[in-house]
Amino acid sequence: MKTLVTLLLGIFTYACSAQKTLETVSFVDVKRYMGTWYEVASFPQHFQKGCNCTEANYSLNADNTVDVTNKCIKNGKLKTATAKAKVKDTKTNAKLSVQFAWPFKGKYWIIDLADDYSYAVVSHPNRKYLWILSRTKTMDDKLYARLVERCKAKGFDVSKLRRTFQQCEAA
């Protein structure tokens, strides 16, 4: 009996912890993805603590790497972080590796993308990171709600999602 209970408990624990693999979009035109993206919402991360007016700029290099410049306003001052990204899945271009400081790299997976590249949703396959990005500083509330629902359906705890304040004066 004890063995059966242990086996059932193990199966239950596995079933509760097993999560479907995070799917990316089927294809990203890297050249169209370049440019400025504004953070609409995110799972707050320690490295973003206190940031408002967060944006990222991506530019493609001749060697197909991507220069990344992240900016935010923190305590009234402009903060900037730069990185280098590289496409890891050339079939879809939806999985990138980003390195802000050697030797640390992070996974940057594009999991939702507008046909016209007006918004994107980015995460890590472990679902601990989530960013909703837009080409504009604001996003229609209905569109935002649809994206949040899609994230929820992909297994994200959307209760952790926080909107990003974007009405900042230039620092």
C-alpha cells in the first residue's frame, strides 16, 4: 500500500510540474524586427527595479549579430545597458541568445508577434521572464488583454505581469 501511495504521489507531482514546451512564433524576419521597441509590461526583474520608460533598440550587424541597447529612466536619470544577440535557431529566427556581460547569456524567445511587427511578446523557455513590447509607447487595452490571455494560455502566471510607465520626460 505504501508503495502504491508513493507511486501515485510521484505521478501526481510529475503531472503538476510538467509543463508544455514553450512555443515560439513560426518565423521572424530579423530585418523587420530591428528598431525601437517599448516595454508595455513585464515580469519585474531585479535588473529593471525602479525603471520606467523602458525601451530597447536592436540593430543588425554585417555578421548577423544584433546590437542591443536597453534604456530606462531610473531615479530621474537615463540608464543604458548594451548587449550582443545572436540568432540560435536559423529556421525560425525566433530563438536568440543575448549576452550583456561575459560569460552570462540569456535566452530571448519571441513567442508572439504581430503580422505587421507592431507588437512582440518575448520570454525565456522557463517562463520566469516575460515582456510585452510595442513599437509605440502605448497599446490599446483590448489588444493588451488579448496578449495577456494568450500568455496565460501558454502557461505564464500573468498575475506577475506589471504595466510599464511610459510617460517620462527626457532625462
